[in-house]
Amino acid sequence: MGKRLTPQQHQDMLETSLRNVRQLVDQIEADEASSRKEQRRLFAGLAVAAVALVLVVTVLVVRKPEGTTMTIPAAPAAKTK
């Protein structure tokens, strides 16, 4: 199979393996935290954009246009004989 390890060598390999696993777990946790932060920013940006869109549409619908009066000229009087 393989070379027999002394108890100290076995302990050293075990500690090295555990450190490597811990580093991987730390890296995965950091990546997940970064991903959650990015998602929060994205949702906040979408919420701000949606509120801005609603405000613009509301202003355009509610606003009364000024100075757009329409004058209809009177029909010419019919001539009577």
C-alpha cells in the first residue's frame, strides 16, 4: 500500500489537511458573503429604479398641461336673404 508513517508524521499530515480544509471553508464563506452583498445591491438598485419609474409615470399622468387651450372658431353666420 504505502509507506508506514510515524505517529508524528501522521499527526503533521492530519494537521496540514485540516488547515487546508479550513482555508477552503473560509474561502467559500467569503465568496458567499460577497455574493449576498452583491445581490442586496442589485435588489436595492432595482427597487430604486422601480420607485423612480412609478414617480415619473405618476407625474406625467397627474400633471395638467398648461397653455394648451384650444380655441374653436365660430362658424360663419349664415347669410339670410
